[in-house]
Amino acid sequence: MTKRKIEIFSAGCPVCEQAVASVQAAACPSCEVEVRSMQDPAAAAAALGYGVRSLPAVVIDGQLASCCQGRGLELDQLRSLGLGQP
């Protein structure tokens, strides 16, 4: 049986912990789930390599899940809401 590798990148906050619990509950016996703390420099480097921009994030067999893509800090949007303006 081939194992599916699932990596969950987490900051350890309540939102991340809920995501971890949800993924673990949905995993099947052929899923190998690994929770990777962003406090670990190796995990942070791996997350950067996958293109993770916000947490929590899930990578399955080396591919960042589409639901975890394209998020993150957008300075242009924040500026349009008043960031950096008196």
C-alpha cells in the first residue's frame, strides 16, 4: 500500500489546531500526516519552498493544496484600507 504524505504547516494557534484536527479526522489509513511547526527552521524552509504564504497550510504529496494558495499579506490591499496613511 502506497502512503500519501500530508504535511500540515502550523503556527500552533487555535485556528491551526482546528485545521490539524480536521485533517487528521479526515485522513485514511494510507495517509501519513505530519504536523510541521513553523517554529522549526527546517519546517519554515520547507514551507517557503512550497510557496506557503499563510497558515495553516496543507501540502499533499509535495503539492500545496489549492485552498491554501494565493493567500497572505497583500500590502496594496492594506494600503487601500489606510495602512501608512495618517
